[in-house]
Amino acid sequence: MIKILLKNNTIVAFDPDHKINVDELNKYLISLIDKIDGHSQLVQRAIRQEEYLLINQYANVSVNFLVDIFNKFLEQFKIEYDWDDKFSDESFSDFLPNRDISTGEMAGGKTPDTKQIEKGIEPLVEILNEFEGIQTFTSCEGHDDRRRGESLAYVNWRASSLDGLNYSTFILKNAIKTVWEKIDNKDFNTYQTTNKISLKFNTSLWRNSEYGSRDGVCVRGAKYGENFYKFDFPYEYRLQKLVFNIIKDIAFEMKKNK
């Protein structure tokens, strides 16, 4: 019987006999979670570390939903299991994230001591979630970072519908253009490296097999094939009040033209 625990929104299964086929498990998870309009996204949520199997929750998939799917997989393949949060995690502590990997600075998210969506980015988060098939999963309003010399406001989202993605992106781009043309400030022009907005398509952000730390924050690099989308707004911190108003105006334009 394999033993399973849940730690930092990561499912950890002690499976010394390799009863769980990782490839089959990933195919099963993809078939139920990681698709857009029926097309599979090649996401490897499950990885093996010797005797241990890790399954990561991220990108707006409820960890409880992930647990239910994992249980069904085990039952389908007649693998006996027992959820036991008491077994020692010393053996896998080196590669287990030190906090919930569904949030965090590298993948968007909330600062560790913040439970609510930050006010500066909240209007954009709210309007994006009103579009069919769009789900934001991390966001940040930007903070004073003297080492980097700039702040960064952003929102990450996933799409379960290509039509919803195309429509919401069309509305968002038009809203940005409308608002930008009205900004009367010399710090916002086409030659700036900061104070500019970009919309990005990203794939393979999550690296589940290797973890590092930067200033005490768990970070990840690229390896596996998850697709998601991002609104990036790097800006000078002294202009934060104006940036928040710009974001608010963009959200208003989106709502008006939705």
C-alpha cells in the first residue's frame, strides 16, 4: 500500500515499488484537466523522485479537484493507498517546494502576507474573469524594488476556450490602445524600456523536477508544456498611482466594450 500526503499544495506519494506508472498518470491528468477545446496541453504534473512521486497543483486547478482525480486514478488501476499526513518528509524535502507553488513571484501571485488580490491590479483581474473560458491564477500590483530599478504589475491567466481567449484578448488589446492614447505624460512613450505594457503567450514555465531559491522565494524555470497568458506592466515605482489609474481605465474600457 502506498502512503500519500499533501504538502504545500503538492501531492506526495511514497511509492517504493513503483506501482504508479508516471506516464499513464500524466496522460490521465491531461485528459481531465489540461485541454483547450479538446486539444491536449502536454503538462507533466506528476514526476518521480526515486521512491517518491510528486503531483503539483498550479494554474487555477483546485488542489481538492486534483486529489479527487488522483484517487480515481488509483482506484481505476486497483492500487491500494492510504492518505497519511504523518509520514516523514525528510527524504524529499530537498525537491519539495518550500511553500505553495501555485503562487509566488516567479509565476505571478500574491505576496506571502497578502490574502486578497492586490488593489492596484484587482480591476483587471475581475474583468478578465468575466470572460467565458478565462481564469486568472496569479497577479501582482508591483512593489518597490530598488535592486531591479522597476516595479512589475501583471496578471497570468489560462483559457479553456479558444473563442473566449481570442475574444478577451481582442477586447484587452483595444482597451490598452484606447487608454494609452489618452495618457498625457512624457514617461509613457514608445522609447521607454519601463512604463510599457506587453501581452505574452507563455509555455513551459513550470519546472517540477528542480527547485531553487532566490531571497527565500521558491523559483522555477522552463521544462514542461503548460500554456498560459500574461499581462506585463513594468513601471517606475514613483509612478505607481498613475499606473493603477491606467489599469483601472483599461478594465473600464474592457467592461464597456465586452
